Amino acid sequence: MKTIEQLLESKNIRVTAMRLLIYKFLAKKKVAVTLSDIENAFAKADRTTLYRTIKTFEEKVIVHQIDDGTGITKYALCEEGCNCDIKNDLHLHFHCNNCNETTCLTDHKIPQIKVPDGFVSENVNLVVKGICDKCSG
Amino acid sequence: MKTIEQLLESKNIRVTAMRLLIYKFLAKKKVAVTLSDIENAFAKADRTTLYRTIKTFEEKVIVHQIDDGTGITKYALCEEGCNCDIKNDLHLHFHCNNCNETTCLTDHKIPQIKVPDGFVSENVNLVVKGICDKCSG
DNA sequence: TAGTAAGTGCAATGGAAGTGCATTTGTTAT
DNA sequence: ATAACAAATGCACTTCCATTGCACTTACTA
């Protein structure tokens, strides 16, 4: 079990107080968060710092970006077994039309998609929308 | 073979010069277009008009909206057999990472996606990214 | 411990989406 | 045909999120 510090160092990211806090925040959340969510959680910190921290995490494949169709980009920690690189998230996401939360369904792999001749598939973005487990209960 | 006028009338949309032009523009294009694309094509017309025209078309299920992950919403004509309603496009889309164009793969249906217990799937957004036929040639 | 590279905060910009209101155009009933 | 009404269009403006430039501070390194 790596500490967060070790994780960051292993990816050549300098350990700072801010980054640890943001990492912990993301880890605590089970769902994908927007930049505003982070901003609200750390009202004292500047928006730019949060933005750039997330971008750094993204580059170093600590978080992945999710476009769930709300028009606002969300972010979630890459899981242990998450082999998404910068451009590819290989699992699917679920967006709840009720509570507006987006969840990573890490262990649900995206089925192989056939594309027409001449098209080369590099990666796939798949968002399922509906009602999540908390809201359907 | 319906004329465009007949098509619009059948959906209770008033036929105007602008709407005919925009429809023809969409029909000529094989790929999904952004509002800016339309704006550039009709420089004399006001952006608001184009915006509201597209929104009208969308409501009346003449075009469908596509979120291809670029952050900019695109629009494409619903095909003859396209049974997408306002909220659901049932086919998948291909986004070319090279030319940045998004194509409807109308005859490629989205496979059934399994979601965990408690989750209710209402619709699915699936965008395949890669290299399109024009760019891979 | 000085010097440098990276991180942070403030201010400002840009792009796309959306809205209010006045004006014009089209439709309908007399 | 034309008056009266409804819908469409154009202009101006606003909002929201994403992004960048620059100054300042903090952290690593020789």
C-alpha cells in the first residue's frame, strides 16, 4: 500500500500540501467531480491552482477526464487497475439524470465496437445515462 | 421523396428561407457540424437565428445533437430511418482525431450495455475515436 | 546558502451557450 | 386585400467554464 506521497513521487510530481489535499478529496469522493466541486471544497485556494493541479494529475495519469454530456468536464481518480493512458479511458461511465452524478464503472469493460472499412478505432467514449443505484432505490 | 418544404410542414415547422438554407447546408454536409460551422457558412445571418433554428430542428427531431467529446456540441440531420427521439440517438458516432470531423455511423447500432444492479440505463452515448476513412486512406 | 525550477495567486481573456426585447415577416380571419 | 396576431429574426447583452500571462512564493539542487 503506497502512501500518496510515494505515488506522486513515483510519477515525478512534486509533493505539495495542495496536491495532497486535492488527491485526498478525489479519493474520498466516489464519483467524478467538476472543477467547481473542488473549488467549493477548497474555498481558500485559487481556482487556477486547482485547475493546474488537475491538469498535472491528468498528464501524469493520476486522474482521468470524463465528458458525461453535461457540458462540464469532470475528473475522477484512476483506479489501481486502471490502465487508461492520457487519451484513453477504457471503462465506461454512468451519468445519473436525477442526481447528476457521474460514476466510473471500472469493472465494466467496453465491448468491442465494429466500425466500417477504412475507419480505425483508437479509443471509445461510452457514457450510459439513467438512474443510479442511490436514486433508483 | 418529400421536398424539404413538405418535411418541415409535416413537423409543424414554418417554412422560411433561412430554414431551408440551413437544412440544405446540413444535408450537403456528410458530417456533424458545429454552430460555428453554420455561422461561417451564413455570415450574413445572425448567430441567434442559426442557434434557434437548430434548436427548433432539434425539438422537432430533424437534427440530433452529438457530444463527441470535443466540448463543442455538433448537429447532424436525422436520417430517414433514424428513430432517435429528442433525448436518444440510437446510433453511434465516429470522431476523427486527425481531421476533427464527426460522422454518424447510422447503421451501426449500439450494443446492449450491462450496468450493475440498481442502475437503470435510459440511453447511451457512444463515440468511437480514431482515424476516419478519408484520413486513413 | 545561493540559484534555479516549479508551484501558486491574481487578473484578465476567450469561446460557446443562452436570454430579453424590438423589429420584421408570415399566417389567418374578416 | 388587409388588419390583427403569432412566429421568426436581429441586436445587444449576460453567464459560465476553460485557459493564459505575469508576478510572487515555495521547494529542490549544486
